[in-house]
Amino acid sequence: MAHSRTGGCLCGAVRYEAQWPPAALVVCHCRNCQKQAGSALSVVGVLPREGLTLTGELRVYEDRGTTGQPVFRKFCPTCGSPVVTDTPAAEAQGLIFIKAGTLDETTDLQPTLHYWKQSAQGWFVFPEGVECLETQ
């Protein structure tokens, strides 16, 4: 049964309510996600666009994916927390991506798919039984 979860940035200036569960919960190991997250990976909830209500202001950094298409990385201008990622393809499909680490409750998150295994940190151990793609 669908319900919702709340989340937001580190300083609280940006808050959201997200339809839950997501369509997918994935982990991205691409170098751009690593750099943007300042970590080894990024955990992303894939939601219907209408399933996300956001308050507060986000700034946008326009990145480029491996295909050259734009990737809009949206973050809090006060604390710098990455909150939302968007792409033209996601918009066309009616989807949007939230950074799952910004959810208020994260203890039960279980990603089922890992992207960009080829650029994962060498020390990262992939869980058994989880699908892993070399790229995307």
C-alpha cells in the first residue's frame, strides 16, 4: 500500500514529501554521482513526478551524462545537500529521482539494482542477489 515519507536537506531549508514506496530504489556508482555525493555511491529513489511535493528553494547544477544528455543536479543553496536529480528522459517518462539519504527514515531501505559497477570503488562489496549493471 502506498503512503508517503518525508525528507529534506541538512539545514532544513528544503523539505519534501515523497510517495512511498518508490518505483525503484537504486544505487549509482558512476564517477559523477561519487563526486556529487562526496562518497562512494548515490542511493536514489525513483518516483512519479506527481509523487513529490517540495518546499524551499533548490539550486541547479547542469551536469552531463555519458550520452551527453543533461543531468540536473538540484541541491540546497544553503547547506549544499544534494536532494533531487532530474533528466529530460525522466521528465518525459513522468519520473524524478530523490537522493534517498535525504529521507528522514532510512533504516529499511533495500536497493535492488546497482548501476555503473565498472566504476565502483574497489573496496565496495556488492550484496548477493542484487542485480548489478556494468554501466547503466
